[in-house]
Amino acid sequence: MNQILDLLKNIFVYRENKDYEFSLPSNTINENTESNEVEYKNIHPTLSVNLEYLKVKYNALISRDIKFREFIFSSHGREYNACIVFIDGMVDAEIINNFILKPLMLIDKDNKPKTTSVAISNNITVRKVKKFNLENYIFNCLLPQNDIKKIKEFKDIISEINSGNCALFVDTLPIAFSLDVKGFKHRTVSVPQNEVVVKGAQEAFVEVLRVNTSILRRIINNENLIIENTTVGNVSKTNIAICYLKNIANDELVGEVKYRINNLDVDSIISAGELEQLIQDEGFTSFPQLISTERPDRVANLLFNGRVAIIINGSPYVLVAPGILVDFISSPEDLNLKQQFSNILRIIRIIAIFFSLLLPGIYIATTIYHPELIPTELLFSIAASRESVPFPIIFEIVLMEVSFELIREAGLRVPSPIGPTIGIVGALILGEAAVNASIVSPILIIIVSITAICSFAVPDYSLGFTLRFLRFIFLFLGYISGFLGIALGLFIYFGILGGLKSFGVPYLEPYFPIGNKDTAATIFLSPIWLREKRANFLATKRPKDAGNISMLWKKPKD
């Protein structure tokens, strides 16, 4: 027996093996340990020192996309060693060849020492060579570039190279020239994929920061549009643009946005979703607190209203702060329609939000605890449809809800040509088969289908995801204690929303705090000629958006 136990221990019991045939270097680096690598802060006048430092920084022996092009150019009778440094694939080779290398390398007949004649006596004349500044001569005469900067520190020139610029180093000069030669490929401006409108602009943001800022500049067309650049990420150095209208936006709001962004200690940020989670007020609530949109026209409209936009390089979504609950119920289409149509659509969305959140919970609470609320004929129909179903109602509805979430997730993850097929197979074939097999009742299929359709009517993706999550909570509350549990859950969540703020703005503006009469931020829109004021909670520098009489053509002449 002991031999069997020893055998089992030898097979199943883990014993640390301290005899290895190889060794692993320690991956724990003490931050206080000094590196053997020489660190330079300022650019050195000696070209070889600069190039050696950059080759070590970029691991040039391993990374083959970093290019060092060394050459010699002549100026005023003297030859200078020079080198350009750039990242292959991020620059335009034609610009480098035609506007950097050619002006520097080709011999110009006028590129000779400048002299002046000095008469010593009547018959003797001496030609004296004029002194010239090589740095200014290269900057002003030899580089026909529209964007060129002088940089003295290595950290700045490395940042310029990483962003797609070309760095020029010249021997004897303690500076480097940064030249804008960006030429990397990117997605062209296309139609919005997730915020489709009928009457409105048909262009969306892309992943390139400067393309997005240029789109905003073209739409807003005002010199008061401020676009401040900053970087986030100790390693990634992600470029971020903070946009606002100087003559409209509140300075405290702008300062709060910049303060939060500039005080992030993270290694990398590559998407708007990551940044949104890091700068929002409450990280444990599932409700969105910043507006995330891919539409430039919507961002421009929000900027005109006094908000602050945050553009992240590499992300096609722009964040706008602050965000309140009304913003996530609204659609970009609302401003393009008459207020009657927009308000009808908003009522439909509110109904859709209500059903998406509470319909499964109300159904299960009614059938278990409050059957007297159901008409007699319908109650008999529900009982007859569930007669052959062997499972309790909570199991049925959870099974169908989870199945639908799986179908939705599978439709998003599979290749696009197969996505519609997944939906058809899951919704029609599997649903019909489940009813025929008496696994679920037909009325439950209707309830889940209506809930799913209502969830697609929510205009904001983040809010829709929140409703999908909360639906299960209210489902179990309705199963545990009927309408009392649902009412208790609504009370708790409205209390949470009442205390929630987005950059200091109450989330339920203008309905909470009670007594606020801000008519510019209500759920229902007033006629466009009556929208004279901006929202009070933004405390903008220009409270009025239009004159008392906006349609002057209707004003009678005196």
C-alpha cells in the first residue's frame, strides 16, 4: 500500500526542480540601479557621438527600419559631415530625396565663400572672407521645407523621429533639424460605421491625429479653436490633442481636462476607451461619463456648446467632456430634423430603453408574483404554452438571454460575410427548434426578441452595453421579490446616478439637482429659433447661442 501511495505522490505531487540545464536572466530591474549606458541630455557637436548614441537608443543592429543616411555636403569652401535619421515606412522618400538630400548634396555654383575687397594701399587689395553662421545658413537657405524646427535635446529629437519626422545632424553643430516628411499609409476618411444618419455629414474620424484635427478646423472655421498637443504614456508617448473654443469654453473645465490627462502615470495608451476609463470621475459605475463619437459634425456641435474634445492618435473615436445622461439618449440625427420628429424619436428611444432594461424582469415578476395583472385569456395562453416545458421560468429566460448574447457576440467576431448567417441561424432556426423541443415557451421567444430589438434602438454603444448588464440584475430582482425588487433596484440605481458627476457636472442635469431650470439640456428639443442659450451647467463665456430674434428676415421693419 505504501508503494502505491509513493507512486501516486511521484506522479501527482509537484516538487520544485532546482537542477536546470539553462539559466534565465532576472526580469526584475531595480529602478535605483544605474545603467551602464551613457545618457546625453543635449545634442553633442560631434556627429559620431550623436549617431552612436542614437544607434544604441534605437537598437540599430536589430531594428532594421531605423535608417541612418550619412553624406557630405559643401558650404562656403568647406566640407561638412552630416546624417539624416528616419524610420522607414513612416516617411515620404520623395520628399527626403528632393527637398533634403538634393539641396544639401548637389554642388551649387553660388555655394562658395563670400568675400569682400579691402584696399590696403593704392595698388594693393586684399580679399577678406566673410564669416557666416552655418546653422542659420542651413535653416534659411538649404532646406526648402514648410515645417522645420531646431532642437537641442535628444528626448525631443527622438520624439520627432518616432512621430514620422526626419532628423538632420551636422558635424560641429550642437543642434539637430527636425523636418516634417510624414508619408505613412493610413485609412482614408470614410462613412461612419456605427453612427449612421440620413440627413447629415457622411464622414468619420480616422486613426491619424492631424487628419482629425484638420477635419475639425474645416468644419469650425474659427481662429478661436484651440488645439493643444500633449503626450500620454511613459513608453508609448501617445500624442493627444485637447480641443476647445477659447471664447466659449469655461477655463476651469479646460483646466480640469488638461490636469487629468497630464497626471497619468501609465506606460501606454493606444485607444480612446483606455483613456476614457482613466479620466472619468467614477471608475466603478458602468454608465458612460464621456461622449465617445466617430462623427466630426457632432464633435463640432459640442465644441460650439462649450465642451472639450480629446483626440487620441491611433483611435477613430473622439472623447468629449463632460457627458450627461441626456447626451447618450440623443442621436446626431436629432439636430437635422424638425423638433417634432426629433422629440418623437426620443420618446421611442426612452420606451426602448425601458423595455431593454426591465421587460424580462417585469415578465418574470408578473407571471410568478402578480398574475392578476395579466388578462385572463392571455394568462391561459401563457399557461398553455408553458405546460409542456419542464424547466422553471427563470431557467428559460436566462437560457434565452445568454443564448442571444452569444449570438450577438458571435456575429461580431466572425468574418463579415458570415455575420448575417450567424444571426439568421441563431434567431430563426435555433429559436424555432427550442420551441418545438419544448425547451422554452413561444411567449418567452417574443419577450426576448422585443428586448433585443429595443436594445438596438439605444443610440450610444456604451449605454446599450450598460443596459444589457443591468438587465440580468433586474431579472433576478424580479424573480426574487417581484415588483418590489425591481422598484428597489430602480431606487438604488437612480440614487447612484443622482450622485454621479462628469467633470463636476451632475449626471442627471437638468432634472437633478431639483430646482434647476436649464431648458437647454432637456430631453425634448425646443424649436431651433428658440434655442437661444447654451446649457447653464457648462458655465460658458458666451451664455447665448443666438440673438433674441435669430430669424432677422422675419423681423418687421421699423
